[in-house]
Amino acid sequence: PHISVKDINSIDFRKLREKGIKGIISDWDDVLPLQNTNQIYGSVKSKVGEMREVYGGRILIRSNRAGVRFEDPDYIIAKGIEGSIGIGVARTFWKKPLGLMKLCYEFGCPPENLAVIDDRISTGILGGNLCGMLTIYTLGLSIDVETRFEKGLRAKERRLVKSLMETGVTAPVHGKYYNDACLEEFI
């Protein structure tokens, strides 16, 4: 990822906007609500409000659960989230990392003007990097209640990123990447 933070509270959305980021694509589970719920988690509610104030209708939820045709065939989960928080949920046939480039057309701007926020390296962060978007990794809100499998997968992802960084491999160069858009670096 270009930037890594504990949660979205460390992201300065105004600064991202000033630096030229014109839209936000955010994962749902573990970034805005706790896993498998449809309500924004209390500790990030005000930050979601700031994100909406800064970006208005230029925010889209991209989930591997809600809005994916074979996971949510009638888009019931997606519609529930939209009704609950007033932010659109992308409809797609593919889970991440596939399908992210298509969202550039919905935003009407090139991928380098979009930021992806995700708690999984192997899905949204990978997809965002492949598309040329600014990528922001969050630790995840539900890490205390994850299954052993989920904890193991997350630990492997973080170890892989650390080992890549130690050998000099980093996220692709991004023209709008500035450390000062976030308050901390987590990884």
C-alpha cells in the first residue's frame, strides 16, 4: 500500500482532496462497519461524516460481499447498506481485485485520481495498485473477533508486505502520494 493506518480516523480526507484525489472507493466490512454488519462502527462515524462532507457523491463502497452478483444476487445487502448510510455500493460480477478499473468510468476520471481504502492486501490494495490508484491500507475493525483463518491470512499478508518492503519493493509510484495525507504509518 502507499499508506497504511490503523483505521480511517487517521486519514485526512481534506488533504487527499487538496492533493488531487477526486473520489474514494472504500471496502465495507472491517473498514466502515464491524465485519458482517450493515451499520457504520461508532468510532469511525464522525470520520465517515467528514469523508461525505469532502467528497459528497464521489464515494463508492466496493465489497466482496455486498453488490457482487453471485454473493448478493438481488443486491439485497447492497440496497440495505445504501439505505442505511446513503453511500452507493458498486454492482459487479467479480470480487476484488477484479472490477476496480470499471469504477473509473463511474467516477469519470483516471485511476490516479481515485483512492482505494481496504483492510486486505490481497484484494482492494492489490487491485488498486494494479489499476494505478492511491491505496490506503487499514488494519481492520474486527481483528479481535476474527476467526483463526482470517487472523492467519491477515498475518501472512502483513508479513509478506513487511518482507517485500525490507527488500526494497514498495507500492508503485503514485503522483498524488504524500505521507502528510495521513496521521500515521502502520505497517
